[in-house]
Amino acid sequence: MTPGPRRFAAVLAALAGYVLAGVGLLGLGVYAGVDRETQDALAGALRSQAAFLVFGVGLLVAGLGVLVWRFLAVYVTPLRRLAADTRLIVTTNPGHRLDVARPRDLAALGAAVNELASRYQTARGVADARSAADRAELEEDRDRLAALMSDLAVGVLVCNLDGRILLHNAAARELLGAAGRSWVGLGRSIFGVLDRELIAHAVERIHGGADSVQTAAVAGADRLLRVRVAPVRGSGGYVLTLEDMTRRAEAGQRRDTALRALSEGTRAPLAAIRAAIENILDYPDMAPDERERFAEIIREETHRLSAHVERTIADSAGYLTDRWQLEDVRGADLLAAVARGVRSGGEVEASVTEPVTELWLEAETHRIAQAVADLVGRLGVARVALSVSPAGGHGALDLRWPDGHVDGKPEDTVRGWSAEARVAELLARHDGEAWAATDATGPYVRVLLRRSRAEPVTARAAATPTTSRPEFYDFDLFRVTAPGAWDARPLSDLAYTVFDTETTGLAPSEGDEIISIGAARIINGRLLHQELYEQLVDPGRSVPAASQRIHGITPAMLAGQPPIGDVLPDLARFADGSVLLGHNVAFDLKFLALKEAATGVRFDQPVLDTLLLSPVAHPDHQDHSLEAIAARLGVNILGRHTALGDALLTGEIFLRLIPVLAERGIVTLGQAREAARRTQQARIRY
């Protein structure tokens, strides 16, 4: 174990000065106590042996240096490290143990501390178990809220007064996402995805006394959202609910276009017909050939008008029937509604066969249930079995009667039912039709209804399994302020983007390129494992075999991946409003800085480096690699030498360094940056 050079030099200088001063004082005493002749003899002897005396003094200092070095190495430095490791056990890693083999006295002290640490770890385990039991009910409520939020089809966001998102659900992430990527997350600013002026206007109104404000906003480039803003009483925050109005708006626009075309196309024929009729009426005595000519005009314009109306109806049949008012409904839910409608009369038993596959339809559930119940009543059956199945772009709702008895011919009953105006309009709105038929199992009636054009948000969200529920909310963020005045804020209160890169080599200034970027966010002292960024990058050059052996990324894996110019804007948006964090982050930042001119992307937020913070937290340890720091702090190492794996490992390490730094009086970002700047590792340049 090597003592610090400054400490060694200070102790050696003090000890050497003390010894030389003592020898000097002794010599002066002897010199002053003899007569003049003896003094002259002593002075002459000293002058003649000056070289020997200098050599002796040097030998004395060297000997003292060896003794001082040995003393510091054996006693002082191990004591300081023992104290630091003991603080580590208390603050961060109860499983850490001291490794002191020599000298014997310190080894005994280390063994005593280890025994005490074992008892502390056991006691802390018991306390943690009790605490976990006390939190069980709270966690149960949390899971209920997370389940409710994740299953809502309506997007929900809760923001604090600064616009920082403190609650969101899967539907909100889906609605506000773009190109398969969502920028909704805990601690992020809502103004990154919705217009600031729009939200500010709505918030001003609700703070002025309005219960809620409804407005419209555009998300990305192609989604029109209905946004309702309501206050969170007592907090200054607000709730946003989001509903996708894109399809409805498009349908309304198409309807307006069709109606405008219909009115414009009928104006000229109607004017011609009117003029011809007025001429016939105004001149009853006109010649037969002239009357025939006007009659021909009426006939031609009538045909023309009729053709235009038929063409308009044919072209716009898909949206003139108010399909935009239909809602997405699961086939199983539609069956349940129809069965209730059939049973409501009290005379018919209805059974339901659950669909084998998930099927979504566009339907007015209540009206469909009423109409089918009416059809069952006309058929005169005592029992009916209901089922639904896919049929191309439609869903087939089948009605079967197990006892085989039915009033009259089913074909005639269905034909008369579907010809009625209200049923015909309902079927047209659903692009549907109805008929009676017979198969191997017997007679049945089939009603076709249009399938949903897009699988609903809740179904898409459920299709992506996760090991745990996403971190959808953090109400502590009500107390978090905007990211201004970075340096004065405590480390535990800041938002961080911890990131890492994999590259083709170690020389960014000589042409090496990034081939992979991984990042995660830390919010309110928690590493969010559900909010990650990971992207392979086409480097535009070869990947050396030596590099491939380290990170395992091959040229085949990079084929077709986006270039760095497309990736960095996404990373910058992911990291917006947060402190950048990494291990040996100067290396990664050099790659990013070299791309500023080409991409126009600049990362100008504050930066922290665990490579520099580790010597501040553990000055008596020499090894500050990720593996060594993780071992000291009790962090499990997974996914090493992958960009995302190293980013997650760095995030876990940083969270455990925060209390260790606090023990040394380093609490704010500014204090951490200044302490890191003074370390020897900060002098490394790339």
C-alpha cells in the first residue's frame, strides 16, 4: 500500500529537520564550551571533512525516509483506509469487509470491525425486513394505481407547476410518441412534446378559476389530440387527458369535402332544369318542337344530376355514414352486450362462445345489441348461441339456435329485418350486412361488422411484456424545481442521463467512431429501468477484430443501422433537462464533440464522471475501474462491455456514491464538480 507523496514528504521533512536541528544544537553546545584553540581545531576539522558530513547527512535523511515510508505504509495509511472502509460499510455496502493482514495490531482491529459489521448487517437485514413489511400495503396501492394507469385507453399525464412530468401511462407514451420512440418520462418536460404556449394558456385559465380547459394540440407531425387540462388541487400542478382525434378529424374533413362537391355538382344541373321548366310554364303556347327541346334538357340534366349524386354516394359511402363516431370494442365485450340485450326480454336464453383470438370491431355497441335482440325476437327461438370470429376485414357475429325451432323462414325474417330503414342505416354505418345460411352444424344467421382499422392502445401496450410494472409516477416530483442553478442543487435532487458508448477503437481524434450508444435516466434518486435508450450506429468504416472481441458488435449487426447524424439528435432529446453522467465520460464526450460541427448537436449541460468521483469518495484506494468500484459498493456487474449495460452499472454506482460523498461534505453538484476537477484523473486528455 503506497502512502501519499505529499504526506510522506511532509513527515520526512519534519523528522529530518528535527534530527538535524538536534544535532546542530548539540554541536553548538560543545563548540561554545571549549577554549578558542579547541574551537579553531574543531572548525578546521569540520572544513576538512565537509564532504563526509554532507554524505552522512544525506545517509541520515535517506534512512529516516525509509523509516517514515515504512511507518506510513504499515500503520498510518492502513488506518486511514480502515476508517474509509468502515464508513463504506455504514453508509453504502453492509456486505463490505476489511482486508487487513498486517501489522498484527491492525489485523486484530480489522477482525473486530468485520465482526461488528456482520452484526450490523444482520441487524440491518432485520430492520429492512420489517420496513419491507410496513411498505407492503403501500406497494399494493402503488401496484393498483400502476395497473389502472397502464390499462387506461385515454392518455393521462400529471405535471408539476414547472411542467415536469410526474405521472404518465402507456397510452400517453403512445399518443405522444413519434417514429416508434416516446419522449414521455418521469421528470421530463411536457413542453418537449406539446406546445408551451398552449399549455401555459390552459394553466392560466384553470388557475384563474376554471374547473378544466379543453383544447386541441398536434403531436409529432400527424396526430391531432384533444387535450383536457384540469388542476391538481393544493399542489399547483395539473392533469392532462389526451384523446386521439386524428381519424375523426380526417373523417369530418372528408365529409365536408364530399358535401361541398355534392352541392357544387348539383348547382348547374338544377339551374338548367329550373330554367327549362320556367320557360315551359311561362310560354304555354310554345311550339311542340321547342317544348320537346326543353323536355330533353330536363331529361339530360336530370340524368346528369342523378349520376353525380350516385357517384358522390359511392365515393363517400365510407365516411358519409358517420363511421368516425364508432368506437373500438373487443369482440368478447360486444358478445356480452348482445347477450344482455337478448336476455333483457326474459323469454330467450342466450349463451356466449368466447372468441379464440383477440378481435376488435368498430361498433355502436348499444345499438347493435338492440338490433340483434330484435332479430332474435323475430326469429322466435327459445335459446340462442352467440359467437364472433374474424372474416377478412370484418367480424362475423353468428346466431345459432340449438333446438332447431324457428318461426317461418330465417331467410325471409333476416331480409325483412335488414330492409327496415333503421337497421339498413345501422348496417351501412358498420359496412355490414346480414343473411341466413346453413352449414354442417345447422342453420344460423350471420351479421357482418367492420373490424377495427387500428388495434387500440391498450392492446398494443399489453403486447410488450415487462419484468415489472413501468415507473409510471413519482409524486415526490411535485417538490422538484426547474433545472436552473444547477451547481447549487443537491446531488440527490437532480435528474441524470447516464450513458456509455462502444466504439471502433480508442482514438477519437484519429478516425474511430461510435458504434453503439446506451443511456438510462435517474430521477429522484431512482434508476428507471423502464426508460432506456439503446441504439446501434453505422460507423461508416470497418470495425477492427480486436474491438469486436471486447464488445461483440460485428459489421453484420451494424448493417442498415442509422448514422451518427441521425442518432445524436435523439440522444440529445433523451438527455434534455438532465445532468450527463458516465464513467471516464471524457472519452465519450470527445466523440460527441467531434460531431458537433457535422450534426449541429451540442451537449452543453453539466457533466459528472464516476471515474473522478471515486477518488474523492475513496482516496485511499488505488483502483477506480468500474469493476473495482462496483465490488467496493456491492453492485452486481451485469452486461459489462455493452453500452447500455455499462450505463446501468454506472448509474447504480453513482447512486451508492452519493451518501459516501455526503459523508465528506460533498452534497451539491457544484461541490462534486469542483472536487472531481482537483483529482489526478481529471488531467487525462483524449
